[in-house]
Amino acid sequence: MTDTQDSDLLAPDLIVLFGNENDENGLKPIAKERCTKAAALAKLFPASLVLPTGGFGAHFNTTNRPHGELLREQLERLGVPAKQILPYTNSCGTLEDVLFARKVAVDRRVKYVAFVTSSFHMQRVRYLCDRVFSEFTRDFAACDADDAHPEEKASEKRKLHDLKRRWVDIPLYGTLGKSSHFPTPVYQNASREHKHYDFISYLFISGMLLSFAFPYTLDASKFDLEGFGFLAFVLSAAFILFFYLMYLRAARFAGQARRVVSLLEAHYQLPGFSLNYERSPSGWRFLGGFRPSRLWGFRVLLAILALLMCLLQAGMAWWFYTQPPDAAAPEDFARVIHHALRGFRAL
């Protein structure tokens, strides 16, 4: 579907209003713009119902009032009758907005849905609706011009790219008239996969650390092999890199399984641990307020650690390769670490 002018719209059964941000003083300007557009459509089609979206979230509403409640109040101030406004969805972010809206649409047996948002937000909304509302007739109404809010467009491209990269398909509520019961087998399988790959990922981290330690815990004098020190440190660096890459693979699978679990909980509105985990503020603030996600930040720290370990082992391998056999400095260094590790294990 293409963006539609108000005069070209048929009467939608449901108007989905996407929120934006608010603070203690109320809605931010972008959210008010979207309300104005939704109110105009509600007046043009008095038989259509309006669905405000949004509850709480660290990125858009940290007050003690649900975002959707503020949207409802703004719609009423703009002249939309209270009976035309549905209860807000307690969703957190655009993806949950769409999933919650589908459940409302299925339960009310609507066929034609119009989505109201900003121009910069429209591409992400279309991407989601094409996957979640594929069997519905749908239209999209922008509340502003294409060149409005240029400061939002750069971050929106990143959000859309991240959404596509992390996308997972889940059983949709009421697909093709099928039962709308919670898909327990899918949920249980995804939970097991998450536990499995999460456990495996930490085993790979342990393997990486053990690979770093093993050249220092072996007594080279017991091996009558020329260049044993060089080979041990080269193998150590190679295994550190191998285990880190395997960790990334296992962590990616665990993340996909966790997203399936979380989205099922959100879509069927049966919140559990995974959904609440995703809603909590993520990451650590540093560099002037930049907040990476927990998993992304941990991967970066682990990558830095793996790089440092590989560089140290490569330096030790270079020393053993370039220095004469009687050079005792690296052996002394290895012996110091060997005794330190033995003392650590004795604790």
C-alpha cells in the first residue's frame, strides 16, 4: 500500500495511532502531531475506532503515567469522542505496538486498518505491518511532510537496519482463522534453545580463558621438542580466536531464541521473564551518555579481552621464534605466571 491522502481513504475499521515520547510535562511535539492526524481521521470517519499505543519504556516514557493514556487525553482535547477511543496498548516500542494492535484487530474482527505515524517513522512501520498485518487491508497516513524532522531520519535508518538484522518470525495471533491459543510448543522449544545456547556460549568463554592459560601451566623442560614454546603460544592464540568466534555463533542463536520467547509473550499479552527483561533499561552509560545494549557491550569487552590475549600470545611466540634457545627471559615470565596460576588454583 502507498501513503494515502485523507480524501482517498475508505472508512477504516481501526485507526492505529503510534506514540512517540513524553515527559513529566506531557506529550512531546511529534506525539502531538500524530494525535492531530489521528483526530482528523476519526472526525472524517466517525464509525472508525482509534487505538492509542504505548505504555512505559526507558526510551520514550519514564513517568508514572502510561503513554497511551496521554494520547487518549490529547485525542479527547482535539474533539474525538471517548467512545470512539479504545483502551491503549501497554506496549513498549514500535514492534510491540504492531503486535499488540494485531491482537486487537483480530479480537474485534476488523478487516481494514489505517496506521498513523510520522513520515520518518513510516518505513519501519511498513516493514512491520507487511509481516504482521499481511492478510489485512491496510493504509498508512503520515502526519507531516517527507522532509519534516530531519534529525530523526539518521537514527531511524539505524533502527530499521537493526530491526531487519534481528527479525524473527513467530506464530501470529489468529493467522488465517486458526486458533488463537498461545503456541505453547513453540514457546517451550524456544526456551530450551535459549538455555542450551546460552550455556554453550559461556563454555566457549571458559575455553577461551583456558586456551590463554595453558602455555604458562606447562613445564617446557619436560618436552624434548625444539620450538615447543613457539608452538604452544601460536596454538593458544589460534584457540582463543576460535573459541571467541564460536561464542559469537552460540550467543547469536541464544539471542534469536530469546527474541522468539519475548515476542510471543508480548504478542499474546502473557508477559513473562523475557519480555520484562527486554523492557528494563539496558547497558551501561559511558562516553557522554551513550548506552549500548547489555549483550553488545559484553561482546565488545570480550572482543577486546580476546584481542589483548591473542596479542600477548603472539608476542610470546615471536620471542621464542626469534631468540636463541638459552634466552631465559620469556621462560622466567612463563614460570612466574605458571606459579601464579598454581597459587590461584590452590585458593
